[in-house]
Amino acid sequence: MPDSPAPEFPTPPTARAFTTMRHTAAADAPTAPLPPVSEPAPAFPPYVPPASVAGTDDTGEAGEVAPEGRSVRPLLVAAAIGGAVSLALGTYGRVHPPTGDTVESFGFDDVFVMKAWFGTAAAVLALLQLTSALWMWGRLPLAGKPPAWVAAAHRWTGTVAFLLTLPAAYHCLWSLGFKDTDARVLAHSILGCAFYGAFTTKMLVLRSDRVPGWSVPLLGGALVALLAAIWLTSSLWFFTNVGFPA
């Protein structure tokens, strides 16, 4: 019986052929798009120069065009509300019959001594708040960049100064009333009412992003000026004409 030929088997592919086949299959397969690579979030927010916050350009000059979305209309509305507060206080002090009674003197010899010292402390704190505001806005010469605690100190000095004015204002309105016996007393009565109206206006626009950038610095400066004038017509007059109590 003749020998049958040996069966032929396909030649196994070489390692190079396997590599070529794998590359070809990979090239023919659809490629899924890679997800976009997002930039990592910065560790700190970008620094905004105080000039841009205040509504000025890089040269320090006032900008002619207000930032987008800002208008004086909300400021005028807040000023109208503050004016109504001042008018209401003055009207109450005028039409309310003065009681002449005393109020809590908080450990001082009498209520007028308390008012003189509370007014002095409030005026000093207002000056400190003005200094911290200038520092935060980059307007304090040779001070450099303010540390983190300056913002908290600014808020607390303003809060304590306002609280110190309340006992004196309550005694003036409830016990003495709105008086115009002479120029000093009339000026003091008007300034006291104007102070609380300006304070109301500032509180209404303090966190608003719709008013011009100069609104808060202007109102803050007005409050310091009003409180200084109130001190001149009350505490300083008391110390120089009645006496300097210990």
C-alpha cells in the first residue's frame, strides 16, 4: 500500500505577525473620545486690586463707565429709606413730650457722664475703623498688604461703636427730645438723626453688587464724619464746659 502523504498544517504565525495583527486591529477599532482635562482649581482666588473694587482703573483715576449691572438707582432707594429713618427719629424727638427721666448709667456717676464717655469711645472706634478701611482698600501709606485679622477688626470696631451710641441716642430722644435751644444743641440733634439714617443706608448697600463701587467708602466716610461732629457737639463740649470726670 503506497504511503499517503503527510497532512499539511498551516504554518503558525510568528511573533512579528502577531504584533502586526494586534496593531492592525487596534487601528481599525473605533476610538472613544478622551474626556476633557479640566484645569485644577487654584488654591487661592485671584487677587483683585483695591482700585478695581473701588471703581477706578489701574492708574487710580475714577472710571467714567460704571461696571456692568451697577447703577446709582439702588443707592438712591437706600438713601431714601435712610432719609426716612432720620426724618422719623427727628419727628419722634420733636413731637414726643420729653420725660426728663434718667436711664441706666452703666456704673458712671450719672447718665451725662456715661454719654460723654460712650460717645468718646465710639468716636475712637470710628477712627480705628476708618484706618482699617483705608488699609484694606490699599489707601494707607506705608502699611503694605493687610493681614487677615484686619477685616474682622474692621467689622467689630464698627459694631461696638454703633452699640455704644444706642444708650446716648435713647436718652436724647426719650428723655430730652429734639431741641433747638441754641446752635450747638440744634446741630447735635440734626447730626444724631442724620447718623442713623446714614447707617441705615450703608447697611442696605453693604453687600449689594448693584450699587457703584464708591458707595460703601463714601457712606463709611460720612458715618465717621457724622460721629466726629456728634462728639464735638456733645462729649467735647461736656468735657470743656461741665468738667472732665474721672
